Amino acid sequence: MPAFVRKFFRLVVRLGLLAALLLTIGGYFAWRHFEAFADTPAGAPEGSTLRVERGDSFVQVLGKLRAAGVTTGHDLEWKALAARMQALPRIQVGEYALEPTLTPRGILGKLTRGDVIRYRFTIVEGWSMRDLRAALARDPVLDDDAASMDDAQLMTALGRAGVPAEGRFLPETYVFTRGETSLALLDRAADAMDAALAEAWAARREDTPLESPEQLLTLASIIEKETGKASERPEIAGVFVRRLRMGMRLQTDPTVIYGLGAAFDGNLRRVDLETDTPFNTYTRFGLPPHAIAMPGRAALMAAAQPLDGETLYFVARGDGSHQFSRTYAEHREAVRRYQLGGR
């Protein structure tokens, strides 16, 4: 082989090795740059969020990230990282918090795990349906699709046609994500109350005068409205159960107030106690037609397992507790002491 040919081939080899070396070096620095992009905080503004909706393409998701304030990286780098993480087919619908410390890898990890923002809605013990509806209307995230329904329509939509809405939603804190409706949340709360009521009914005393779970729910709602002190609930339940057994009127103010509805101005008068309504337990015997509030688990169990004793009366002491009495004479003395200032 001529010398010039050998020199040419040696030159080609050297150039090839140099090109390979340059490619290797270039590839190394490109890899380092890519890894730095993937693991460097993306700089999302504090409090920013990303909302992925059904049908969004990755390009649309990336556009929303940019709109949320994430400017780091080239679109090709984001696409390459998504492909490397196999994220493209696994991104989940929802609303995501974008903390400033999140990296592109961390953001894509969130989207594929479905690590969405979770909100909380609390149904408070003793709330009425009016209170519950007002709270749903105030919630800034829930879609209140039940707002246009009356109580009967609401219960029909929940598959409980003919069931009174009052008292049927268990007081608890419910976790939900953006996009959930009030109807869906109420369906969960109604299921929770069904389960809690069934548990309390199964645990009821054999000698209970209550004839159905619905009566237990009604009594529990009265107990809930009569006291916020957990330790008193079984004794208050005992008073009411003994009255039911003896055929005495329950004579409980919260039922009268419920019967007055929007007409109640915060001041219960003697004329109110004497005005007959289906919920006036001063004028009518037995339990009112249905619950007057949302009872919690403790009130349900108190109604199922009332405390034994002889007390038939109680009056508020003014400090959140009650004075219990066995006889009407004792009760009048307690009223004089705690309600009339000793007069």
C-alpha cells in the first residue's frame, strides 16, 4: 500500500477518534446539563397551582406550567424527561400545588402519582340542614350542585326518596378534591350516617322505648342540641328515655325552636312554648316527626345506651353544664337558683 494511502487512513482514524472523543465529551456535558435541569428547583411561585383537566395533552400541561410561572428548561427537555420517566400516559387529572422547591422531576412525579391538593369540609355536630346548606354555599372550592334543590329533591338525588334530610348527614371532616360536587360529598356523609346509625341501633339497650333507628336518630339530635358537654349526653338521654317510658312530655326547648323555623329571633318566649307545632314537645307527647339537627356519634350512642337513674328534669347552670333533678320540686329550686338568680 502506498505511503500516502497509509497516511490518509491514519488521519481518518485519528479524526474518527477525535470526533468520537468530542461526541463523548459533548454527550457527557449534555447529560450533566439534562440532569441539572431535571433536579434543579423549577422556581414555581409560592402558592401557585396547576390544574390538569381530562383530555389535556402534555403540550397543554406544559403550557399551563408556563402560565403558572414555571419558566425553567426548554420544552424539549421537559418532553425528554417525561418520556424518560414514562410519565406521558400516566399523568392524572386534578389540581396540584407547585411549591418553589419542586424540581421538574418532582413535578412530573406529582402528576403521575396523582398527588393532588386535598381540601376539607367539616359538618359540625348540631348543625341543621339550613346551617349545612349555608356552609356548602360558602365553600370556595366545592361545586354546589345541590343549591337549586329543595330537601326532598336532594334526598331523591341521593337515592333516599321520602327520607327527611334533617339529621341524615354525619358530622365529620370530609376530604375532597377540586371538581367534587356538594351532592357527591353529601352522599358520602349520608352513607356515613347510615353506618353510624346502624352501629348505634345494634348496640341499643334491650329495654329501649325507641321503636326504630329513625326514632333513635331523632332522640340523638335532641340530645345533641341540649348539650355540648360529652359527659352529660348519657344522663340527658336517660331523662328523655324515662319520660318516654312514663308517658311524660319531653318538654325540650330545641324542638320548639326548630318548629318555629325562621320565625325564631333568638328569644324563646312563653307564647312559643304554648303554640302548637308538630315539633312542640311541650304541647305534644312523644318524639317529634323527625330529627332536628345532625347528631354526632357520641349522641347516637347516648341515645342507644342512656344512663340509668331516677332524674326526670334538668336545667342549664349557665356554664355549659346542667343540674339534674329527680322531682319537680327539686327542679323548681334548680330553676330558681340557676335561671332566676336565686329569686
